[in-house]
Amino acid sequence: MFNFISWKEFSLVCVLVIILYYILISIYYVKDVSSLFRNWQLFRGNSRLNETCSSRAHVQEINTLALAFPGIFIQFSDEIQAFLQEASLHHLDKEAIIYAIRLVIQKYPALTGAKGVAAVKHIIISECENYMRWTFSEKDVDKIFNGTYS
């Protein structure tokens, strides 16, 4: 059977299969693939957090947290991003978002340790800058952790 297949035909079929998989992945799995690349960039230190955080110390805190709790950090980051995307579509106010983010943070107690709080604050601030029409200040983010609302 293998005597009847030439290298040229085999190469052509391989190229066609690769093109087919590329098309299928780009149609059905574009969000999953982009999330995969975004998470990979986060661990490499080249994420958009580098662009939005004001100092390298903040980026280092975030990367340290990401390396200490990789699975939890990715889930937390994805959940915050998804929530803020929905919140921006529904035009929620700051107080509602503060309350909801507080509930999200309660699901991830490992991230709110002594070193984690600063990194989580900067993640929230940077993600709000990316998705919301207004920004969170340090005072707003402190409300999340202190449980105070004005």
C-alpha cells in the first residue's frame, strides 16, 4: 500500500490537513487560542500588564503571584476580565462592580495573602483601564478589600 504513495502526494495531503486544521481552529476556537497565548505571555512577563502598570515593581509582584499560584491566578484573571467585559456592556456603576469584584476575590483566598493583595489590586486597576470607561483609583480598590462603600 505504501508503495503507491509518492512523497509529493504525501506532502500535499499534509499541507492540506494543516490548512484544514488552521481554518477549523480559527473558526471555532479563536477565543481559546487567544486566551492560551495571553496566559503564555503573562508568564513570560510580556503581557499588557507591563504596559498598564506604572512601575516594574508592580509587574514583578504580579509575575511572582502568577508563578506561585499558576492555575488559581489564571482562573482569577480570566474571571475578572470576563466580569469587567460584561459590566462594561451593561454599564454597571462603580459600587456594583466593587461589590461583585469583592465576591470574586472571596473565591480565591490564596491570592489575598500579604504579597498577593498588592498584585491583585494592580490587576484590578489595569483590567478596569482596559475594559471600563472610567478607572479605579487605589481608594476604590481599597474599598474592595476593606468592605467599605460610600
